[in-house]
Amino acid sequence: MAVPTTRMLLLGAVSLFEPVNGYQIRRELISWRVDEWAHVNPGSIYAGLATLTRHGLLQRHDLVDGRRDVAIYELTEAGRAELDRLLVQALEEVDLHDRVGFQAAFGMVPHLDRSRVVAALERRRTSLAEQIGLFVTGKDDPANGPPHARRGWSLWLDLARAESVWLDETLRQITSGELKFTADEDWDWVPPDDDPGWQMNLDREKYRAMLGR
């Protein structure tokens, strides 16, 4: 079953900056260009936050920040469990025709510890190898369509093989510790000075104080 990518992206973005207001979440997701590769309509983000709140995956706090009313969001325990489930599912499951869910999940691997990422990617690699085997078997079988259609299969096969090479190298970098992504590691990277994340971090502390945290 395909992973609901929009739900995963919303939960993941809230988790990164919580407590965080809806405008900041929308701006952050737009900066990830989710409308271009994840088919997320920016206009649907507020509605998505409201839906996740109704379903008990987010908690909304209505605060007064200076002269304006703001809706602040945090994950509930159910929301954390759902985000965890969706991330692992998207990392593991292979769909040779649609890698959007995997791309979204891989961009949020800091939410998972290293051992779980390795386990999920190893399961993905096994599944990918099985599907590549089926493509190799079927690409020259006339029962699977005329020559031009089977030539199209070759493109999917080449893309799958490219992903297999990428997976091998990524797993090597993760298991060796070369690829750093967990919160307790030095990534040797900081956002640029004009990145909105700096202000979001300041706002997070302000919202925590307003919520008595």
C-alpha cells in the first residue's frame, strides 16, 4: 500500500520545529519544493494540519503572539507513532514507478536512529533485487507487449539498477558512520544566515515559554 506522503511530510515538518505555527510549516514545505516533486498543493497544507488535528495526530494550541492570534501545532504520541510507521514503511517499500514516498522519507531520516535506517534500507535492497529479477525475466518476453513497450521496460530496469547501486553505497556510508544524520552527530553543515529556520528556532523557544514548558 502506498504511503500517504502528504501526511508524512506534514507530521515530519511539525516534528522538526514543534511547537510551530501553521504559516511556518507551509513556508518550510514550500522551501522543500513539495509542490514540484511530491505533488503537494501548498493551498492544502492548512487543511492537512486541521485534518491531522481532528484525527488526534497533532495538538493545536491557539495563542496570542503580540497582537495576532496564532495556531501552534505539536505532535501527539499517536502522531509520533504514525510518523515513525510511515517513515519506515516508505523506506522499505519499493515501487519502481513512484519513488516520491521514499524520497520524502529519506529526507527525514534524522527522525530515526541509525540502526533502524539500516534495517529498513537493507529490506528495501532485498525487495529491489527481487523486482529487478522480475524485470530482467519479463523485458524480452513477447507476452508482456510489443517491442516498443518492452523497450520501455528497459528504462524502468535501468532506473532500478541505478537505485540498487545508490542503495549499496548509501548503506556503506551509513554503516561506516561516514554519512552523518542523527541529531547527536556533527553534520559539518549549518544553514545560511538568511535561512528561516533560525527564526523558527527562536519562535519555538518563545512558544514553549508561552505554553509553560
